[in-house]
Amino acid sequence: MHPYIFSIGTFHLAAYGVLAALGYLCALIYSRYNARRAGFDLELLWDLFAILIIGALLGGKIVYAALFWHDLGDDFLGRLWATIRDFRNGFVFMGGFAGAVLAGAWYAKRKAFSFWSAADMLAPAIALGHAIGRIGCFMAGCCHGSPANSALSVTFTDPDCLVSARYIGVPLHPTQLYESAGNFALFLALHFMYGRKHKTGAVLAAYCGGYCVLRFCVEFLRGDERGAFMFGLSPSQIACIIVLALCAGFLLRTKNEKA
């Protein structure tokens, strides 16, 4: 694909960074719309969104480093620099989501507003921003698929892309686009769910459960480094099973409760 929008000398404008920023922007614009519907303080929303972005970036990087620490270099400083130097990759979405949740919970407690109500308000925006961000992954070549022989397969040929060297020029599953499409569908479902009466926390639980199902399935088609596998499953798939069980339990418990 096209990992860079343009280059001037040694400066490269990464397509991933542009699409990730666009994803955050669209998520913020949509969140503002939901905040108006919910009567949420807009000034508080801006601060909350900034806190969530910081938490997501830190969480995504920390989990990435934890999973691939021994592959990042020969010493501590080298591994640390390898973790932070490239913002085209080196993020784990689930780590970023966990970081955002922790940051949001801390800020909600500090400002004395309902974390769960705010999470319901923001859940559709997360799916929307993620859908756009995955297009950035596709442009950069990260999070790529395994070899495929189908009409949907794509071939990466740019030597600057992040596809594993052994897969350059090989038709692959466009797993980034699969996940992007799934997140767009999830966004629409959550948008309509939030507009109806629901138990507090149910929209967030529906998002987490829906994304876990999507991610669990797409993981089988991924061809990039996934971390150490257990029982034939990647770390992300194991996390998906745990989170999905928690979400299903919450939704079942509240199914017959009055919203």
C-alpha cells in the first residue's frame, strides 16, 4: 500500500498517523453529538477525551513492550527506544483500551461523574475511531493477514511497509479491512442502541462483547507476529474469551432489569 502520504527529504508523513488522527477526530465529533443528547458537560468532554487518548497511547505501548520485550533489542535502553521510536506500529489495541478505561475511571472519580454513563456515551465513538484507524493499519501494512488465495486478497509490494519481509509480494488476507468493516457495523449497532433505553453500562458491554467476537475471528487470519500462543490461541484471543465472558454475564444479569 502507501505507508507515507508524502516525503520531503528525511521527513515522512505516515499514513497510519494521519488515519489514526482522523479516527480520533471523528470519534470526538461523534462524542460531542452524543454528549449533547445526554446533557453531558462539553468542557468536561474535551478534558476527558484528552485523558482517554493519553491512557490509550500509554496502555497500547506498555502492553506491546510486555509482549515483545525480548525481541526489541539487546539491552534495556535499546528495547525502550525501539518501543517508542515508531508511531506507525508498536501498539496493542486491547492494551490501549484498558489504558483508556483506567484513565477514564480515574478522571471520573476525580471529577465526580458517572464513569459507566460516560462509557456508554463514548462506546460507539470508540468503534468509529477504530474503524478509521484500521484503514491506517492497512496503508502502513501492520496487523496484516496470512497468505490467501481469494478475490479479496491484497499484495503489499512497498519495501517501506510494515508487512513481514517474507510476505512482501504475497497475496494476503486484508485483515485490517475486515476489522475496519466490522467496527463500522458495530458503530452503527451501538449508535442505535444508545438512542434507546438501556441499562447503565450495557452499551459499553455490548461494544466490548461485539468487538471481542470480531477480533477473535479475525485473529485466525492474521499473519503478523502475535506473541506467545497458548492452546493454539493468541494472547488477544485469550483476552477476548475472558472479556466476552464478563460482558455476557453482565448483559444476561441485566437483561430483565428495568433500564
